Amino acid sequence: MRTDDVRRITLGSFVRPGEETGGDPRVEGVYGYLVRHDHGLVLLDTGIGEGDAETEAWYRPRRVPLQQALAAAGVEVGDLDLVVNCHLHFDHCGGNPLLGSTPILAQRGELATARAGDYTFDHLLDHRGSNYQEIDGETEALPGLHVIPTPGHVAGHQSLVVECEDGSLVLAGQSHDTASAWSADALAASARDLGHVEPLPLAPDWMERLLAFDPKRVVFAHDAAVWAPDHRG
């Protein structure tokens, strides 16, 4: 498997209101990632689900149905062998009801939080035949496909690392909203190695774990920009 075997799919967009951005409204894309793994076809995130009237008015989403997004990549929902949700908010698990019994990897705590209410929409979660595979912490779901807990946006957030012949990719999900935010934390994690002294910013503990894979690229759920490392030797 090579890095070219990982493809971004566009699942829609929404308008994040100024009350959340701290300034002007911002249009954000919603992206999933299709991994053509040697042991099966894997998808990170399934798109924007239908919310209630208040949520629809607040975010004004424009959806690309999962079937349509996958068709643009030459596959069908039934071709998927494994799905991973970075977390279970409605803009990341919206296509889950289409999956039938396809296994879905989720952190045990994240699934419990989602099922407890006031977090996501029930009709997106436990569909008929749903097959959630609950995990606790880090796991290697398939050879070279690592699920890494990356709490922050929500406590149960997780990201994927895909090890390929020509380098590693981090499918960060919403661990960071933007590539620039990731870059800031990556620099914070390496600040001492760069020769900086206190006071220094703190990066999340899990940044070192992800950077240990020496990623060639990092991609995101709401930003089409791609982070690449600064190899200065």
C-alpha cells in the first residue's frame, strides 16, 4: 500500500456561525478519507447527518450523500470493509445508518457518551444491524493501520495513522480544526529540540505519539489544507 491509496472524499460543507468562530461566520468543508488497504477498504467518517430544525438553522449544512461521495472514488457503500468515526457528532457519523453490519470502530467512552443523549442524534447512531466495535485506547485495526486516541475536541476523539511503503499518513479527523493549528502543536512538541527555552507552549500529550510515526502528510476533517513536515535536518 502506498500513500496514493488514501483518497479524500468530499461529504459537504456547513457554515460555522460567528458565535463559534469568535468573529465572522466561516464555511467549512466536511471530508472523509478512503483507505485502499491490502486487507480491505476502510473509510474514516461518513458525512453530515440530518439534525433537528435548530441544528439545521444554526449550521446551514449542504450535504454530499455518502453514496455520491464514494461513487466519485469508484466505490459503493457495500464495498466498505471497515469504518472509523473520529467521533460521533452529527457531521462525522451522518452516513452510518447506510452501513448495515459493516464494522464501525469507536472508542468505548465516546459511544457511551453519544448514547447518553444531548450529544448527537439517535437516528444516526444505532441503526438496524449496527456493528460497533468498541475499543479502549490505541489499537492496530489492520496491519499498519493504527487508531490513536486524540482527545481534545471531545474526550473520545480518535485519529488514524496509515503506514505505507512510501511514508506514513495521519488522518487527524478533528483533532485540529486546521492544518495551521496542527503545525502550531507540532512545533510546540519539538520546541526544546529546536533549541527554545521556557516559557513554552504545551502540545497535547498524544502529539509526540503521532509525530513518532514521522508522517509524510497530515490531513483533516474540516480543512482541505495538508500539513507536511519541515525537514531541515
